[in-house]
Amino acid sequence: MARVQNGRREQTSRRNSTADGRKKRERYYRQYDYMLLFMTVAIALFGILMIYSASSYTASTSRFGDPFRFVSQQLRGLILGVAAMLIISNLDYRELYLGKINWIYIFYGLCIAMQVAVLIPGIGIEHNGARRWLKIGVEFQPSEFTKIGVILFVAYAIYQSRRSMDTFTGFLKLIGVYVLPVVGLIAAENLSTAIIVGVIAVGMCFVASKRKKYFIVCGIAGVAAAAAYALIGGGFRAGRITSWLDIENSPGGFQILQGLYAIASGGIHGSGLGESMQKLGYIPEAYNDMIFAVICEELGIVGAVMVMGAFLVLLWRIVMISCNAPDIFGSMVCAGSMIHIAIQVLFNIAVVTNTIPSTGVPLPLISYGGTACAIMMLELGLVLGVSRQIKLK
């Protein structure tokens, strides 16, 4: 009798342990953020539509004679970007630093080398008086890769020693020794991008640090340094500030003024898709940094709010991935990408609405630039790769 009871207990125990094992196996599953993937592709496809609307007149009446000239180039960048995003998202991002080779150091060193190369006459390619491009098969701005390089490098530094961000000394060592020289190289030809890279790095340190007070001092010092450089470092930068202060009477404010006319004429519902008047030669390169003005004119305030809402959803998904990331490196990569996209959207809209002085910052995934779109998608592929490693109940 005792043997029968013991046997029953053992069988019951085995069944319970098996059930518990099933519960444990079924308790967690990997999360791939399809919402982030969908929003990224949707915003980029909307960008294709608006680039055609904003560029078809210029492309068909210029020496190109093809209304689809800019759209076709952007579409190639979009296809390349989607492919890169899907490939990167299916790789384990932790292999960047856990393998025998630390790919983060190699990539960051390559970014520095490209930033030096672009400043050398004969190697760097100049457009509109600025030498910001390299050509390796296709033309691209090295600073776009450098943004990703800084995000990865700062994320890894925080992963290695998160507590150092709680001290002002640790913060200064990371920013002053490893990031500031790169920012200086970018600022030699592109102040706005240098500011964005600096904000990304400092913002990531702010997120990681438990002590926030010293960031106030750093923020004030950074703004003062950027303002001094803009006023003293170059005549055209000082001219942009002068134009901003007197946009209606300054010859340098023509583009922004035409953009404001476009926003005002759009009203609440807009003039209709493809019906913009300001894109007909009034706004120079309306398909580029000023594309938000065309969106406002054709789709009105409603369309502009929907675009901003789409970016908010995109940023919200990145924040959610960051909060649930399996390690601090993944969390910081997501935080850096979120700051990058947010600051570029804010800068672009602020310039178009004349809230800040004019500066060349494109609207992510929407403004014309096939390689920039592809690189942005590659960056978001890293974020999707982090989401793929999250285990949720």
C-alpha cells in the first residue's frame, strides 16, 4: 500500500514538474517590433510620394527632363535601406562586442578616418560651397555613418562603466576625449550636424546618469559655444542669424520666407496633393530640407499634425524597446537612435517655421537623399535587432 502511494506521489510530482516546465517554456517569447518596422516603411513611402510632388516640376523643366528623376533615386535608397534593415535586425547585436573582434572600435575608427578624408581637397566632394561628401561607388555624407558610430561607441562605453556617468569627471572623459574631437571634425564643414552628434552623445549620457545637475551647466556651455562659433567662426553663419532676426528684409531669408508663405497658404486642410504653388521655383530645392513646407501647403495643418504624429509613434516604439532591452548596451543604442531622430525632426520643423536660424537638417526618411534614407534604416535595423532579443511574458 505504501509503495502504491509513493508511486502515485512520484507520478504526480513528475506531472507537476512537467507542467511547470511547460509553463516556464511557454512563459517567455521573443518580441520583434513589427509596429516599428511598419512605421519606418510607411513614413519612407510617404516621403517618396512627397518628393515626387515637390520635385516633379523642377526635374521635368531642368536639364534632367524627367519628372521621376529624384523619386527613382530615393526609391533605390529605400529598397537598399529596407534590405539592410531586415538583415541587421536578424543579427544578434551583442556580437558587435562579444566576439573576438570588437567591431564597434573598428567602425568608430573608420568613421573618424572618413571625417578626416572628407576635409582633404581632392578627396572630399564639394557641393554648394560645402565639402561634406565622399564617393565610394555612390556619394554619401560620412557624418551620417558617424552618427551611428557615436551611438554605438557611447553605448558601449556606458555598458562598460555605467557608474562613471554619475560623476562629472567620467562624463568629461567620455565626451571630451572620445567624442568632442569627432564633433570638431564635423563642425569644420557642417555645424548643424556637429550639434546633432554632440546632442546625441550628451543625451545618452544624461539618460544613463543618476545625477542630472551637471548637465544643466554643460547644456548652457554647449549652447554658448555653438552660438560663439556661429557668430565668429564664419561670415555665412553670422549672416544666417541676421537673416533669422529680420527674415522679411534680408536677402538670405528668401527660402525661409517662401516656406512661411507655403505654410500660411495651406491653411487647415491644404490646397491638395500636388497643388503647391511655392514648389514651382519659389522654394529652392523644395524636395530637400524644406519639404515640410510643401507638406503644410498641400495637406494643411491636418497633414502636418499627422506627420508629426507618425514620428511620435515611431519614437514611442523605440522608447518601449529601450525600456525592455535585455542589457544596457541595447538600451543605450535605442536611446541614441531616439534622440537622433527626435532632434532632427525638431530642427527641421523649427527651421521651416523660422523658430531657429536656417540650417541644413533634413526631415528623417522624408527629405530627398537616398543614401541618408538607407543609413537611417540601417540604424533602425539595430533597434529592431534589440527588440528581437527581448523576452516578454
